[in-house]
Amino acid sequence: MSKMFVCKMCGHIEFDNAPDRCSVCGAPKNQFQEDADAVMPSGKEGKEKHVPVIVVTDSCGLIPDDCRDIHVKVGSVPHPMADDHWIMWIDVYVNNAYSSRYLMTPQNIQPAVGLHLKTGKTGTLTIIGHCNKHGSWKSDASI
Ligand SMILES: [Fe+2]
């Protein structure tokens, strides 16, 4: 497994090396701490509601000529979205490089997002979902 570095300011995780500045909150490199336990083990109790499920499709209805849709939900049994227990964000990585964060509030939406991936990107897509109570959980998919 790659080394993981966690931003103390916003909880963002970077793989392999700490960046000069946090891609999410802008905190400097010295705010990153290496943490081998930054994500929960995939077999840990509660995995059914926390390990992200990734579905890769071959096309996109919005951007037909250069896009593949990726559907992500947190948990094979969808995680609760309640005021005291919810998925705060979903972070996306392509070949260990951070791509995007989807911030979430619990009131109106499911713990799920649709991603629009440029075609021609191959390798590994990584998703980290973060629960306010139970921490960060990770899944990988081949793209
Ligand atoms: Fe949770």
C-alpha cells in the first residue's frame, strides 16, 4: 500500500508524498502527517455501510465524445445521511493523484456521486468516503 499523508486542517489524504500545499484547504506541507492508518481496513466492522462501491461505465449522456461515467455510493448498504451521522465528503484519485472532493450535507442527498472521467485515462481510480463518526474508507477500481 502507498504511504498516506493526512492534512491536519481538513482531513484530506494524499498518497506517496505530502504536497507543498493541501489541494483541498491550502494548508502548507508541515500540516501533513504520515499515517498508515488513515483509512479503515476494508474488512473492519461496519464495512457494509462505509466501503465505497464503484461502478465504471463506458459512456456518458452529458459529454458523449470524451467522458465515461463513474457512479459511486458509500456502502453496499447505503450509509445513513442523518444530522448526527453522515458522509461528509467523497474524494477521488486517479493513479494516486488527487482529482476532486465532493462535499456533502445530510439533509437532502444520498451518500453517492456521479463522476465524469475523461476518456483515455487508465489505471486505478481510488475513492475515499469520509464518515463523521467512523472515519475514512477506501475503494479502488480499474479504469
Ligand atoms: Fe458511519
